[in-house]
Amino acid sequence: MTRIIDGNAIASDIEADVQASVETLRDAGVQPGLATVLMSDDGASETYVSMKQQACDDLGIDGRHHEIDADAPADDLFDRIDDLNADESVHGILVQMPVPDHVEKRAVLERIDPEKDVDGFHPENVGRLVAGNARYKPCTPHGVQKILAAEGIETEGKEAVVVGRSDIVGKPMANLFIQYGDGGNATTTVCHSRTDDLAAKTREADILVAAAGVPEMIDGEMVKEGATVIDVGINRVDADTEKGYELVGDVDFESAKAKAGAITPVPGGVGPLTIAMLLYNTVKAASRQSGVGVDLA
Ligand code: NDP
């Protein structure tokens, strides 16, 4: 029987730990704070930010949202980041990507104080992750690691194949898989749009992580019997629904399920973990900056 992984349940357990840490911090007089910054009119980005803010409310984190007009000069965003860097009540800063074309993304990531970079995208934090000394692990790949741990799926000695090499999912995912220690020690292959014979690579995977942003591109023919399939993709496709679209992953769920040993659905798989790990990083940031210890696994 193929196990359908319940990402919501795993995220709830992590959020319970985060909430306990929030209480520890508050008892010591520290109110964890997360600033989200949106410089975009994109509907999906607005939705993601409001979900993150809602999650802060639910757990007692002080979530403060900042909006900057998408047409405003880049300096408006940089000045806001400078203010947030200097604000001691803000422990984590998240600038929702993508930013408009006239704003250089790398400059945004580098502007955020690395201690407050709860996305883990500042080059200093990327370097620490690669060196095996992560400060904040990027939320989505960290969430995938948490799913595998919660499901008792061993990575050591396994063939892990990651489809996608983006800075926010594919690369850090591969980096986590090759680290020493729990959740690592996997023999790891990274595939991308120039990969020759993708199916031959994915069929070798004991653990297959799909993060390509291409609706349902991984089907059962590309999955090894008994593999763990983690579908990171969130794609809007036209559908006859109230909203006019539905969300599908990068995996063709039904055909992949017929081969997999365990599989994440979309929605309800990786997505909830991404938010849980953002809250986790925020509490970790508050702990680091205040010197008040918390008990986070
Ligand atoms: P990007 O578009 O930044 O990267 C996609 C990657 O997939 C690229 O490396 C690209 O290769 C590769 N790729 C594209 N098409 C193919 C193909 N046909 N065969 C093999 N590789 C391919 O996307 P993200 O990493 O930001 O996101 C990936 C997906 O995950 C999206 O659906 C996104 O919405 C979702 N997502 C979900 C999150 C969650 O919480 N569940 C969080 C973040 C993202 P190349 O580099 O050669 O162009």
C-alpha cells in the first residue's frame, strides 16, 4: 500500500514545538517578530504572504506586514530593509519573491542582515549551509527533511534525485542531502532542464524530489517501485472551478502513486511545511538575537 504523506499533520507537530518556544521567549520578555515585505501586485505572492502572516498570528509571533508599491524606486525597498535591520523588535525579515524587474534580486538578498535572514538566502547563510554549519536552513528543503524524518524514511546511503536547481529549492535540497549526519549522507543527483534522459535518472531514485515548476511532468513511468516521491511543485492550471484554476504538483499523482512507497499530495504535502519552517527559523532568530535558549529539534 502506498503511504500518502500528510504534510498538514507533520507541520502541526512542528508548529506545536514552535509555539512552546514562543512561550519560552515571551516568559523571558522576548516577543518574536517577523516582518514580511511585499513589492508586487502578483496575486499568488499576496496569498503566500497573507498565509505567512496568518500563521504568525496563530502561534503568537508578532507578524508585521510591509507593502511597497511595485512601481516605486528600488531604494524604497532598500531603505525599508535598512529600517527593519535596525529594529530590535524584528527578528526575521522576509522579502517575498519575485521582486519587480527594476529591483536587483541579489542586492535585496544581500541587504538583509544575515542574522535576520530567516529564508536563508543571504550568501553568508548559503555559504554556511554548504559548509555544513547552517544558521537558517531554507524553509522548503528543510521542510522536506522534516517530512522524511517524521515518516522514518532514511536518507543515508540512499539514491536521492532532485529535479530542479533553483536557489530556493533544488540547490539547497541537494546540499542538505549531501551533508554529514541525520537527513543527509544520500548519494545525490541534481537534474534540470538540460539533463539528458531525465527518466533514466529519476528511475534510480529511492527518494525523488520534484521541484521543476512544470505541472505533472513526473509520471509513474519515471518512478522506481517503492520510491519516496516528494512533490514540491505548486502550479496553477486552468480548471472549471470557482477561481478558474486548480493547484497541481510537478508529479502526476495517480500514476506515481501506483509505483511509489510513499508520496506527498498537492496541496497538503510540502506546502504546510514551508510555512512551519519559516516560523521555526523566526523563533530560532529571536532566540539567537536575545540569547534566550529554546528547545527546537
Ligand atoms: P524555478 O523556476 O526557479 O526552478 C525550476 C527548476 O526546474 C530549474 O532548475 C529548471 O531548470 C528545472 N526545470 C524546469 N523544467 C524542467 C524540465 N522539463 N526538466 C527538468 N528540469 C526542469 O522554480 P522553484 O525552484 O522556485 O520552484 C519549483 C516549484 O516548486 C514551483 O512549482 C514552485 O511553485 C514550487 N514551490 C513550492 C514551494 C512549497 O512550499 N511547496 C516553495 C517554493 C516553490 P534550469 O535551471 O535548467 O532552468
